[in-house]
Amino acid sequence: MQQIINFLIRYKNTLLFLLLLTTALYFTIQSHRYHKSKFINSTNFITGGIYNKLNAIDEYFYLEKENGLLLEENKQLREQVASFKQIQDTMISNSVNKNIPYQYISAKVIRNQYNKIDNFILINKGEKHNVNNDLGVITSKGVIGIIEKSSTNYARVISILNTNLSISAQLKKTEHFGSLLWDGKSPNTLQLQDIPRLAPVKVGDTIVTSGKSFIFPKGIPIGVISDYKLDQNDNYGTIDVHLFNDMTSLSNVYVIKNNNIEELSNLLSEDE
């Protein structure tokens, strides 16, 4: 207590000056709007800056916690997707039901050619997975080719970017059909040939598989009409088809197996 008294006696002049200065500032601020507004704005600026800093610090530590939660959620989602895919693949592999016309087998592209005249694609499913020759291959966007050769674990697909491959395709609106081929130029565009000259053709119309063969079901997407040439002296024309698929970037695909191919082939062989 004595120390406090000694401190007050020693610095009484300084403390008195500070008290008078504070009082003078208070009355000055209260009696003048300009000074009062400046004081309030300065106070708000200082306190606002402090709150911003505190909020930034709080958000930093909260963000670390949030990132941890997101990582855990991503981990759980990946595990669920992997589990679902395993169940799905097992069901697909064991579901050869003759009452289902087409069976879809998922696969991944492990090699993709697109810069040659006759291109091929390699996938990671083969005979062990019920993947055999002459089966169609698609993505969620559309057709990409037909299996030419299969081994135990892998299969080679003739890409639609192969000048030796021809697929039966049609106009979605009118069902006029022709042969879809590649001229070896742009990897984004194929040519639909032998379309009747009288068929109503319009840029932007959709081209799909015709279902005229046993390989692809009817209606699988292929692309849209980007251009067409109809010779007035010929009964048929050629249509340029811009593909839905980006053939330079393929990952997940589906192999289409026609479960009725044997029965259909036997019926046709009786007529030969």
C-alpha cells in the first residue's frame, strides 16, 4: 500500500496532466460534431481491424479442421465407390441372363491410338470377363469401336478412327440409315455415307446406331451433323458427323454383349 502512495506522490504532476488532457479531449469531442465523428470513425477502424485479424486467425484454425473433415469424407466416398464398383462388376459378370438382350461390361482403356490411319484401343477386360471378338464398345457419350481380338485379360478394339471399320448408323429423327466410316483426317469427325438424297438433313441433327447389326443396340449416340454434301446428280449423299466422344481422351468404357447372338446367327445361317 505504501508503494502505491509513494508512486502517486512521485508522479502526481504527470497523472494530473494526463487527467486534464483526457478531460479536455472528452469535452472537445463531445462539443464538436466533426471531432466526434472523426473519433468514432477512428475507433471503428481500429476495432474493425482488430476483429478482422481475430476472425482471420479463427478462420485459419477452423479451415484446418474443415480440411480434415473434407479429407475424411473424400476417403469414405472413395471407399464406397470402390465397394459399389466391385459389387457392380460381380453382378455384371454373373448376370448372363438370356432374358436380357444386352449385357454391359465395364472396362478401362489402357492404350489409345488416334494419330494414325488405322487406330486401335486396348482395354483391361478379356475372355475371363466374357469379353470376346465382335462386341461393341461405347462410353457414356457414345460409340468408340468394336472388339477385334481378345485374350484372357485384355482385348483389342478397332477404333472408329480406323479406315477399315464401318458401322451402320442413322438419323435419329427420320431413321434414314447409312454406313459410318472415317476418312482418316480429323479425329473429331466421321462420314455417314449412302444417305438418300431426299432425306431431310439439317446441321445439328443427332446421329445414332441403327440397330441393323447384332453388335450395337439401336439408338446408341454417335454425334451430330456438322456438314453435308448432297450431289444433285446422285441419289445418295455424305454427311459429316461431329463425334460426342473426344477420341483423344478415353478412360472408362463399356463392352456390349448381345446375349441372343447365337440364336440370331443360327436363324440367319439357315437361309444360307
